Amino acid sequence: MFTGIIESVGIVAFVKDEGTNKQCWISSSLSASFKPDQSVAHNGVCLTVEEINSQMHRVTAVQETLHKTNIGEWVPGQRINLERCLQLNGRLDGHIVQGHTDTTATCISAEEMGGSWKFRFQFPEKFAPLIIEKGSVCVNGISVTAFDVTENSFAVAIIPYTYNHTNMQHLKMGDTVNIEFDMIGKYVVRGRELERGI
């Protein structure tokens, strides 16, 4: 379980295909503190740390994960948002994030707003019931508030601290991001579907 508050930005050092899986080595200031079998969110995707080597750690994404995330597009030099799992004695500064990406979205606009930044993302329309105006959404592992929500897009406003301490500063139009919709909203939608016999 995570909160969507990014702790560090890692850099993809090495990528290797292993059958239908993709193995990645990530270099970061946190890597040396990790332990094998630890869960860490990478751009919002919960991945298990398999090996640590000095300032790098190794993770593997299986086919199902590659299908629903942007990990298949990772290349050496790419910056990845990192967050360790939530501690139960800590504050929930963002919102409840599982690290289970629902889909990817495309950045369709990026605009500097004189001290903040506004990004708009387009996502598959079938996910429209899962996002609401001023609701929480996780973009590349970052807990943000959605606004100007349409049937297939939403906007977010990024403050300077978040912009400077995540990979949002490198995001441009056409880039793909990982999206996790609010878990509570998903249960509400599922409950309504069951009531209707869907």
C-alpha cells in the first residue's frame, strides 16, 4: 500500500527481456536501503525488489503488468518515480494507492501557468465512471487531484515542489503515464454493477 507521495526519482540503468517478462535495473538514492522481496512503487506500479547492487536494484515486470503499464516503454536513462510502501505509524499525506495500475493515459497538453504547471491526460473512455471532479487519481505514482474531467480526459495542476521532485518536469505531449484510479471509487462502481446484475 502506498500514498502517492514520491520519495525519490530513479534512473533506468539497464533493461533486458526475459521471455515474456522485462527485467530492469534502477539506480537511485534509495536503492541501497532496499531489501529483497520488498514492495516499491515504480511510476505507481508495485514491483518486488529482487536484487540490490550498491546504488542499484533489480525488478521484473510480468506480461500482465507490461500490458497495463508503460514499463514496456522504459529505456536506459529514463527517470522513474519511486515510493516505498506505507508505514502504519505514518501520516497518509496523499491518498490510498495500491500500486495496481488500471490503465495508461496519454499526455495531450502541458502548460506552464506562471508558477505551476497544468497537464491534461487522455484515457480509455471505459474508465470514465472511476474518476470524478476534484477526486484523487494517481499519475505515474503521484497522488494528484483531477479537475476539468470529461468522458475520456482530465487535468491536474502541479505545484513547484512536485514538479521539481518527480519526473513530471520531463513529461511532454505524447508521453504515456500510468494511471491508478481511486480504490474507493472502484468499489462503489463495482457495487452498483452487482446491484444491476452486471
